[in-house]
Amino acid sequence: MATFFGEVVVAPSRAGVDDEESAEESCEETPEDREIRRELEKKREIDVLWTLKPGAPAGSSADQPFACSQFIVAIGHNAAAFLSSFILDSVCWEVVGVVKLWNEWCRTSNTTNVLPTDSFCLFYQLISDPTVLLCQCSCYVAEDQQFQWLEKVLGCMRKEGLQVTILSTCPVADYKTQESTLTLPSPFLKALKTKEFKEQICCPLLEQPNIVRDLPAAVLSYCQVWHIPAVLYQCYTDIIKLDTITIEAFKPLLSSKMLKSLVKDVSESSKILKKLLTTNETHNNIYI
């Protein structure tokens, strides 16, 4: 009731309050919710299983960082296939580690016997120089798992004397340019590097406002923060699946200082590349 003319009296009402309280109650986490969340977090933990500590002296602690002079990371099926075709072989390299992870898009195991189409993340050590380490990561590492991957992989390496090379692929539709992407000579390479990387790069730098994302961006950002010389070579392609043209788009990198001493016989590389693609086609065939 108004006590004088013009006074507005707001009558007591719970309109809206009940809705807010019910929303707060629905947001409250029950013990069952907390248990489910803990189980999911535990399931999404990344395990890096080192079969042999690369560059680690005999008798050293497993928790001590190991020496690594070169770390080459291939992210995605085509980048991983490029290393399989032109760098890796069973004579000069040995498997020293594997990443076991699970998320909504993929899951990996601790097996080292994999097909080109499998989701996997394996580490190899150069037998003649144990400080040279190579990683093939064809599995998807979710955003909430990337920090774990960085800490459990790069965090195990001494930062002194370390140099990192990252290879990845990206849809050409993500490339920002004033030209039509239909006129671009796809696939093509672009590079991003940290301030500490002083060597000559093998392709033009990535122009603004283009960005990189996911694990390649996380690795490069980690190197920038820790002042590690690093370069990312990103291949823009219009073919998503395993493809000869996309794989061979990385070939200019074989003349780089980092990779040229690791290149194997080119004739053997062609055979292995053909075998990889044949395996991929056979694996993808559907018989009715």
C-alpha cells in the first residue's frame, strides 16, 4: 500500500527466484557426478611409455630429463607417412616409446605394430646418434590433452641444445588469402618459426591473419615459451585422406639442415610410399 501519492510499492514475489534456485540446485554436483567426472578425467590421462630412455646414460634416474639434439614431430597421417617413406627404416631407427590415449575421436594402445590408417603415436631413436628423436603422431590429441602431451614428451627432454621440427597438414579451405583458394596450387607448404630458430627455412612464411591450431600450435608455442629453436612446416591440401601428392609436398624439407643427413635411398622411398598407399587402399576397401 502506498503511503503517499506517486510512491511505487513492489509487492513481495518469488517470481524468478524459484527458477534461479532450481537452476542452482541443478548445477550442484552430486557425488555420482563427481565420481563420473573423476573417472572421465582418469580415462583421458595420457600415458607415455618409454621402452628405452633416448639419450639417457646407463644407471640414470627415470625422472631425469634426457639429452635430445633433434626432435622431429610429424602430426597427421600424411606427415607420418612422409617420414615412413623418406626417413624411417628398421636398420637405422628403433622404437623407443609410445603414447597411449583415449578421447571421443580416437584411442591408441601400447602396440608398436600399426597400419598407416591406424591412430598411433610412436617415438623412434636414431641408433647411430641416440640424441636424435622422431615422433609419428597420427592420432588426434584433444585440446584438454595437449598440455599433458607437451609435459610428458617435451618435458622429458633437456632444453639445452634441443631443436624441434614439426610437420603437419591442414585443409586448404582454412588458408586465408585475398585470392580464391580454387586458384591456389594445392598442396603447398608454409612455415612458422620461433624467434630462436635462425636456420634457413624451406618455404615461405605463413602470412597474417592465418593461424595454426591443435597440437602443432601447442608444440610451437611450448618451444617459443622455453626459447627452443623450432620450425613448423604446414602443408595446405585439399585431400584429407592418405595421398601421394600431399606426402610428396613435404619433399623440399629433405634438403633442410635438419633432415638431409637422415634421408634414406630415394629409390627405396618410392617403393615404401607405394606400399603404404596400397596398404591404405586395401584397408579401406569394402567388400559386399
